[in-house]
Amino acid sequence: MSRIGRKPITIPEGVTIEISDALVTTKGQKGELKQPFDPEFVKVESKDGEILVSRFNDTKESRARHGLYRSLISNSLEGVKNGFEKKLEIRGVGYRGKVQGDVLELSLGFSHPVKHKIPEGIEVKFEEKSQNFFSVFGINKELVGSVAANIRSYRKPEPYKGKGIRYVDEYVAMKAGKSAAK
């Protein structure tokens, strides 16, 4: 049996949950999320302040979805309670960014500024007095990670000087240049 799937999910304080036929709706202080699931593979029920996800049989599809839906429901509970955040850093001479309305504008050494439309439900904030450190915040973990990865993809950190956009805790293995090859 799935080790992750069989763990009960504790419902945090201030979060309400509704389970219908194929949808789990979570509401909290940060917002509301809806998580669909396949009722033919798993059963989701709420008992004594906990959510239990169980599967009907031991088919490969049921086992695969058992842990998946438990993790997705757990992430939605965490998102409406606290939210998720990814911190990024822009490194390079002249590299900077700013937010204008719902557009993130990045100067990354190209002949033009890169403009990234910020989707609904996501908030991008730069640190005070800094145009190089910013965070992507939202209640949907998948969307936060996807937006952060898309922003990072505009200029990934290169291995010689380390210029580009990276996650704050990311390690970039630096390579020696041509001068070190002698």
C-alpha cells in the first residue's frame, strides 16, 4: 500500500473542506481551491478532523493515483492556510526586474526587455531596495512552481560567470574558463 496515500491529512484550523462526487473544495483565509479526483480509483472521506484517501483495489492505476491525490489534497490545504512561495535571484551586470501592474519586466542583457504576464492568483514582489531578489507567491503550489520555472527559463544561470535567473537556494556548478586550461 502507498506509504504516502495511507497517511491521514489533518485539517488545519480555519480551513473548511467540502467533498462532493469527484471534487474536494478547500476554503481558507488565503482563498479557495478545488481539487478534482477520480472516484473510480480512490475514495476521499472526512472523519474526526482528518481526510482519508483510500483506494478500491490494487490495480496499477489505483496505486498510482492513491498517493497522488493524497498529496494534491494536502497541498491544497496547505495553500489555502499559508500559501506557497518561490524566491528567485537575478545575477548579472545590468540585469534587473520590476513589476508594472500584472506584467513582470526583466532586463536580462537582450536588446529588449522581457515581459512576462503574471497569471491570476499569483503575486510577484521584489524585496525592498532591490531589483535583483523577488518572490513568486500564490495558493496553488503547481501554479507557483510553473510560473517560477517559466521566469527562470528566460535566462538560466550559465556555468562560467553565474549570470542569469536562479532560485535563491540553487547551487550552480561553476566551470573554469579557457584561461584555466593552460
